[in-house]
Amino acid sequence: MAAKSRERSAAGRDIGEIPKVANPKRRAKARESLQFFLKTYFPERFPLDWSPDHIKNIAKIEVAAKGGEGSGLFAVAMPRGSGKTTICEGAVIWVAVEGYSPYVALIGASSDAASEMLESVKSEFESNDLLAEDYPEVCFPIRALEGNAQRCRGQTYKGESTLIRWKKSSIVLPRIPESKASEVIIKASGITGRVRGMKHTRSDGKPVRPSFALVDDPQTDDSAYSPQQCARRLKTMNGAILKLAGPGVKMSAVCPCTVIRAGDMADSLLDREKNPHWQGERCKMLYAFPENLSLWKQYAILRAESLRADGDGSPAREFYRANRKAMDAGALVAWPQRVDPGDLSALESAMKLWIDDKYSFMAECQNEPLDEGVNEGDLKPADLANRYSGRLRGHVPVWASKLTAFIDVQQTALYWLVAGWNPSCFTGAVLDYGVWPEQPGRRYYTLADLQHTLQSRSSAGGIEGQIRHGLNQLGPQILGREWVREGGAVVRVDRCFVDAGFQTDTVYEFVRASPHATSLVPTHGRAIGAKGRPLSQYKVNQGERCGFHWFQTTGEGKRATRHVLIDTNFWKSFLVARFRQAIGEPGALQLFGTGRGDADHDMLADHLCAEKSTRVEANGRVVLEWSLRPGRPDNHWLDCLVGAAAAASFEGVTLAGGQEKKPRTSWREKQARKLSGR
């Protein structure tokens, strides 16, 4: 009975006879032409006729996938919505079912993005009927799973295990005799994940490694605005990914990408001067703009007026209809069939994108981003190179007798930084910085993708209670800590400024109730431009102090807490100058670490370089006014360093030569001090 039970169970696991190929001629043609394969088996995905760019790029992908003549590497930037990812996913299926590579690597900007691509590939194997008709040796065993991955282990064909695997991040196609796709592996990974060391041992004991990789949009919006992340991802592309095949084996790879900003990873990868081995190809939505842009400006005005009046922009369309010949003159559209619903032509669809956002259009549709205008006064990553002090994190230089800190309050986290200063010349050193809650095990993160937040660490139901809980935990960690100076002396933070611009009442209450209240001061940043009134021109009333681009109030009013106003435009320019001072000169600013991997400061550098300056002249003053670069990168540690520097001035730290003025006090306060003998 047991034997019969096992026999019935085995018969139930066996998939039975595999259907014959429905159309051998069609399949034979598909093997030789990727373009035919895509158009035949994925008609819903490619309903429009190909553009010349599509045909050219598909041919290059075919060469790379087959591992034929040529470099085998191809990077292509196409306008958003051109279907480049869909083409490449189809190419992965083609490579797998035809056995052009025994191991295909799917690599995305993140592990989640790569897994989404793999899910798309799996869906075609499971539900594409035409693909199943012509590739039954692949699709029939997959469909026999009926979506249940647990059936993989027991599945057999003619009594032999198919060895099929169907996981979230990898699949192994079924082992079927005479199948070109037998035991082909497709594995997904994020470019910042474990790319190195991909390998698999087949049933015959032969180890296989990837020989074809699809690297789809390997950068994110955040990483594109980070020079450090761009450099790291490009290094992975040219290093780890190109070495996946192992020694002596040719690696083929295709990288569909989009340029987000000038100098980002995609921009560098496509540059044939910098990376000629990738044979980069930049495609555009418009290869020539219309000659008569003045008519398109009238179109833009009509469209904007209609939309502001809750219309649908039809007056602009009618204007285009009446003047189409003149408005089309000189234009060269890459893909004439790409017409948005309601538009009269692909040119109109493209020009609407250009009218709405020229910067985005030039980057995402033309792959030639406009220069964002980096000024000489801006801080650049190169300015932070070789700024290492050689000291360990948290160790205080012997000359730093003043320690200051700043806490930047955000809705989901608290960013903080501690610096040490020489009181007589403003020489400074960043001693430590971080975020609360901490993000263990992560070398790089942004505010948007924190894994641990104030909300996850507090039982309070409201944002006020969550921030207060975080401040109660972080405050003692900074002010209660004993910092070790060279020589063994123990020092503490003299002054800690706290950002009170967000959740002001919560910060004020924290300062008043803290056991370290004498060292804490709430602050408000003021970006005082050329047209604004400098803090030095503020009237100083009794109890107020006017210092070096900061102003302390009396604390009178309903909140009854003294706070400090900081001119953030000035202090950002001040810090740029400090970073440009050579190490060893008075006033230079340095970072802890040696630069040999113990502290690479990638995130800090991105925060410090997150803003750009604009030179503005008004009212007889010239001011560098600072603002976030496009893409709104994180700048929280820049705010922290600004606050720590202002706190140093508050504590009496001055530049060499006494450039700062002593804090001004009112006449009444001077008289009060005189009478009291102070």
C-alpha cells in the first residue's frame, strides 16, 4: 500500500507529456531576431510601430545578448515612456528561453526594483499564451506549478526532477532534455546589494556564473544628486558587474538608463570619452526644436489661461490646429507615433512637456540636462577631500577648548552634529554626527528612506510627543557625554543649539524642562538676503544681545523662552570659506578620520554640498543667497554645522584678527551691569 501510495504521489507530481511547439517556423525566426521576438510575443506591450531609435537599439541589445562581435556592452538612454525597460525585460526572456546565457543577472537601482523586474518576467512565463505555445518546454512546467512555489521541489518530468526554482529574487528554469533553456538561472539584485559572487552549481556539478546582465536604471533621484553615490555605483558597474562572468569569460550587459542631472552616473556611463567600452547611446524625444518658438509661447499662454480657469487647454489646441504648418516647421520628432490622448501630433505632446518643465524635459526626454549653475562660491565634494584630521570619531583636538552642538528637528528623525573650536581663530573640527534614532548597519540613507523613525521608537500618538521623546533621549547623549581631548583631559559640550523652526512649542518645553537647560538654546534660522535687514541693524532692547550674525531675544511673550536668531545665508558662506582654508592655517575646518575607509563621510559630504548659492546685490549689499539644488536633496547636517558654528560665536569664538564684533547690549543692560558690579 505504501508503495502504491508513493507511486500515485509521484504520478501526481509528474507533469506528463510536454506539448509540441505550435509554430516551429515562427520560433526559428524569433531565435534569430530579437525585434521579431518582441513584436510577436508581446504585442500588447508594443502596440505602436517602432521608431528608428527603437530599431537601432534593439539591434545593439541583440548583439550584446548573443555575445557576438562588438564589445558586448551597451548603455542606452531613451526618453521616459519609450519602453526601454519593457524591451530589456523581453530581451531577458529571449536570452533565457533560447539559452544564449546560462545565467542572467537582473540588476536594478535597488533590490526592490530588481525584484519587480523579475516579477514581470515571471508573469510572462505564467500567463503569456503565445509564448507558451512556442516554448512549451519552459512554460508548461512553470504553469504546472499553478502559482504554488512549494511544488517546485517535487515536480518531475518522466520520473526525473525538473529542478525548477521559483523564488522572489531568483528563478531556475526547468531541466528538460534537449531544451536550450534547461536550468537557466535568472537572479535579481540591487546594484548596492550583493552583486559580487553570483554563481550556481547545476545538476551535472558544473558551476555557472552570469554571462549576461540587464542593469535597469541603476540610479535613483537621490543617488543622482550625490556625487559620492554616483561614483560608487559607476565603480560597481565597471568593476563588480563586468567581472561577474569570471576570468576568461566574456561578459555581456545592457544598461537602459535615464540622465537626471549633468554629471550623474548615467551621464558618465553614456560619455564615450569617459567610458567608451559601454558604447553609450543618447536618444531624444526631439532631435530638432520647432523654428518658430514664439508661436509655441502663445500656445503656452493660451493653455495656461484655460487650465487656470478649470478648462482642458482646448483653446491652445485649436490655435495649434490653425497654425500647425508654421508651428511644425523645423521640428524633428524621434517617434511620430507617440501621441498623447487628445493631442494632434507627437510634437504637440513633446512641446507640452517642454512648456511644463524645461529642466525635466531636457533631462528625462532629451538626456541632455541643463547646467544647474554651480557657482564658484558653492561647496563642492572636492573641497572636502583631504580634510581628515587623522583622529578617531569623537576625539577632541588639543586646541579645541570650545565644544558646540546642534540638533536639527525633522518630523521623523533628529539630525545632530558636534564640533570643536579654537576660540582665538575659529579653527574647527567636526567631532561626531548622526541621526536619532540610529540606523544600524546602513552606510547610506536619506530622510525619506529611514528604517527607524521617531514614530517607531515612541508610544506617543502625536508628533509633539514623538519629537519630545526623541529630544529627551538625544539631549543627554550629547550633553551628558564626556568627550576625551588629546592628552586625556575630559571635556563636555559647552553649548547646544536646537532648531525650533518646526514644532516650536515642543522644543521650547524640552529646553525649559531639560536637566541641561543651561547649555541648551532654541534657535530659528533666518535666510537674510541682500534686500533683508541684517541682524546687526536690529534694535537691541534690554536683555537682548546682538552678536556676529546672530541675535538673542529677551524671551518675553507667551512662550517666555529666550531664543537665538541665526543668519543662515551668512553662516553657510562662512563655512564654505572654512573648508577652503588649507589644513594647518587659522580658521580651517576639518573632519575626523583618516579617509581610508574608517569614515568616508559620503552622507555628510552630500548634505554639505546640497545647496547652491546665488549672488544678489541690493541696498548696497552683496549676499550669497543659498537654496536647495533641484531634486531637494537632504541638507540636515549642513544646517547642523551652521548651528554649531553660530553656537561657537555665541560662546565667544572669533576669527583670527578679531573680525567679529562683540555682542551689542542695550544701554539699560550696560547700566544694570555697572550698578551690579559685573
